[in-house]
Amino acid sequence: MIPILQREVSEKRKWMKDEEMLDILAISESTPGPIAVNTATYVGYEVAGFWGSFFATLGLVLPSFIIIYIISFFYKDFMTWKIVQAAFKGLRIGVIILLIKAVLKLKKAVKFSLLSWIIFAIVFIGLFLTTFFNVNIKIGSFSLSISLLFILFGIIVGIVSTAVSKKEDKE
């Protein structure tokens, strides 16, 4: 959904710039719920207020809901077909390609600096640790997800870097 949303919102309809889409994706990723729904809701609100967010969310969720609801009646029989299994394998590859394409388009809007490369390296290492070694941080009996640490880290870095750049602008 991310590549489709990016293409529709910033390329085709020109409702927002790629920089704004990056901000929306960051907000949508860090709030509860599916990223596509959060993004559609936010974009709908930016374009047409409350009713824009309502209908954008409904337009995104309703078709999928109806299709999945219908498929659920035939799921067991449906998944035994070899052609359906092959189609799902192909879809996985297609989704990966669409995500890579969206990342490559959106990376043009990112302003690269030493700080952004450091953040990228830290997040990449954390992703590697959680994916391959299932690493979590334990504080007493409380287990803290590395993803939550990255969200907190991003908030702190964002606040500090904004404060520093405002201070430099004043001087």
C-alpha cells in the first residue's frame, strides 16, 4: 500500500510533496494500526478535513474487507489450489519490489547528513538483531522492545536536532 499511496498522493494528484509523505509515513508507522490506514486517514484529513479522513479510511478498508470476507467462506478449498499457492509466492516478490521502488523514490526527499547516516546504521543494526537474534531489552521484569527504543530514540534525536538547528539559525 505504501508505494500506491505515495504514487497517488504525491506524484499523480500532487496533494503533498515527497517530504510531507515521509513525515506522514513516519507518523503512521509510529501510531497503532496498519500503516496504510493511518496514512490514508492523515492524507484524507489534510486534503478534506474530517470527512476526507473518514472517506479515505473507508475507501481503503472496505474493498479489502469485502474481498477477504468473501474469500473466508472458501479459504480452505481456495488455498489447496496449486495456482493460488503459486500466485501468493509471486505476490510476495511483487510486494518486495514495490517497497524497494517506494524507498528509492522517497529517498530523494531525505536530506542526508552525518546524523542521518548514524541513525540509519543504528536502526539497521537493531533491525538485524531483532530479526535474526530476537533481541529485546530487559529492565527488571519489564521487557522493552527495540522498536520502542528506536521510536524514543527518534523522538529525542528529532527534538535535539531541531533545537540545535533553530539555535544556529538565530546566531
